Amino acid sequence: MLINAMRPLFFRVTMIREPDGPICQEIKENFKEQLDFMLANPAIESFFAFGYVFQSKKGPRKLVAEPLETGSTKSTYPLWAQNPFPEHTVPFGYVHVHPAADTYNSVPSRTDVEYAKNVGARYVCVVQPKTKKMVCVDTATVIPIQLPKALNVRADVYFNPDKWERYEQERLEELPHCVVDL
């Protein structure tokens, strides 16, 4: 009984493969419409989850995304729970823009990474409207405590955009990540 209960979980884990190329570039090429919306509307919180759909165990795969959600603070719904191929879909990550991300929180936050780890997503990406870039962090090797959290930062740093940006970049340099121009 226990073995049968574990089989679907084991199947999903064995299906996870690394991206064919840098994940940032792959997201940029596949989801231009969603990324353009995020750049054009930085004050609206928006996000989408993405993953790979496998046509067969050894066959080609396709990067797919959930519909873009906007104006919401609810968590993303894991992609693997959706049709058409839930048993062949791997939750791989999600992309979002923090409200007013042109100044603060332009890298994935501690909450972002904790959520991604909970749903089994490998990457968390944040669109930066100010610089027109996207930063993706590999959650498999990141401990959430390594990421910036506003409550743990002195007020003179948090409320000064230049100091906060420098603080975020210093923290990001220590983490496995990729950056792409949008």
C-alpha cells in the first residue's frame, strides 16, 4: 500500500530534468506576451507558473505556462495540478513582478523562495521594470534566509532606493541565478 502511494511522487521526481539552456533565456523566448505585460504594468502584482509538458518519457518537451494572473495576492496554483497532462507536467518555477517593483524588491524575496520550495518549483523569477531585466534564482541551492527581507534591514537602507538596490545586488551575487534583458 505504501509503495503504491509513493509511485506517482517518484515518477514526478524522476521526470525533472535541467533546462536545455539558461532558464532565463528560455522563459524570455517562450513567454514574451506575459513579460511585456509585466513590464508595462509594474504597479500591478502579476505572476504565472511555468513547467514542462512531456509528450512521452523520452520524447520532446514543451515549456508551458498557466494564464497570467493579475491584481491578486493569492499564491500561484501549481502547474502540475492542471490538465491536459497533469501526470507528465513538472512544476518548474514561476515568474512575477512585485507591486511597484521599479524601486523595491526587484529580486526574488524570501517568501518567494519558501513558496517555490513548498510547491516543488525549481526557479523563482522576478521581472524588473526599472532595468527591463528578469532575475531567476535556483531554489534548489538557496536557503531562504540568504535573501533580502525588509523586516531584517535597517530603515535607512530600506527607505533609500540606492542603498536597498546595492543591498539586494550584494545578496544576489552570493546565490545561483541568471539575468536576462527583456
